[in-house]
Amino acid sequence: MEPIVQITTSEAETTCLGTRIGSCLKAGDVVLLTGDLGAGKTHFTGGIARSMGISDYITSPTFTVVNEYEGGSLPLIHFDIYRLGSYDELFEIGFEDYLERGGVCVIEWADLIPEIEEQAARIFKVDIRRMDDVSPTQREITIVLPEGERL
Ligand SMILES: Nc1ncnc2c1ncn2[C@@H]1O[C@H](COP(=O)(O)OP(=O)(O)OP(=O)(O)O)[C@@H](O)[C@H]1O
Ligand SMILES: [Mg+2]
């Protein structure tokens, strides 16, 4: 699939793009989020949550690694693997069980553990880059949808 490239110029626009991806997601899907520190991965995840009817304020589970949100149209399982060193560590916290829970898994810093891709059935890739040379609030967001999916 051809990547889709979108520019956002505010936190709200990035959240809004998250809601658009969120509305494509089905049980078992995985969203791999990559990009710079402070790029907007967590706000994008907030948009996904909103599209599922989850009203919690989403924060990065940097220290806890994983947060679960119930009460939406699907369970949302939000990972931040910044502090993990290997796939084994992710496995230890039950990653493969989470994948089978019938929810959506969103993984910040997914590129740090490439083995993740082999485990997921349907993958959405979202890469968010800061464009500080243009503006402190501009971001370039590159999205690769799974085969057959449209935005
Ligand atoms: N266009 C934009 N899109 C998203 N966030 C923006 C944008 N412009 C400014 N921001 C700000 O950038 C920050 C993004 O924070 P966020 O926690 O979502 O990033 P992150 O990629 O999850 O960070 P981390 O790498 O620490 O997990 C917020 O403070 C937000 O207000
Ligand atoms: Mg984050």
C-alpha cells in the first residue's frame, strides 16, 4: 500500500487524524506508532480512544509499559515500549495474550522491537515527525494502512 502523508499544525489536528484511523480499527488490529520524542504519538492515541467512545485522558504508559481502557466499542490496549530492551521482556508482560483479547493494541516506539510485526494480524503504521525547522507545532504524519483499507 502507498503511504499516506498528512501535515498537521496543531495537537488537535493530530488527535483528529487519530480519530480517523480509529474508526477503521477492528478487534485484533495493531497500530505501530513511531517518531521523535514528543512528536505526538500519545495525542494520536487519544484520538483513537475518542473514536472508540473512550473518554479517559490518555497518557503515555512510559513507566507501566501498558494501560488498558475498557468501556469503549473495543478494549484499547496502549503500550509504550520505550523502556523495554527486547521482545522477551514484552512477552513477559503478556503481549501475546493482549493481542488475543479482542481489542486494539496501540504501541508507541514500536520500531524498537521489530519482532512485534510478526505477531500482529492487521497492522496500521503511523510515523510522526516533528518539523521544527518549519514550526514547533508542525508534524509530518506518514500512514501505511493494511491491504484493502482506506482512510
Ligand atoms: N501538530 C502537533 N501534533 C501533536 N502534538 C503537538 C503538535 N504540535 C505541538 N504538539 C505538542 O507536542 C507534544 C506531543 O506530546 P505527546 O505526548 O503526544 O508525544 P509523544 O510522541 O507521545 O511523546 P513521547 O515520545 O514522550 O511518548 C504535546 O505537548 C503537544 O501539545
Ligand atoms: Mg507518548
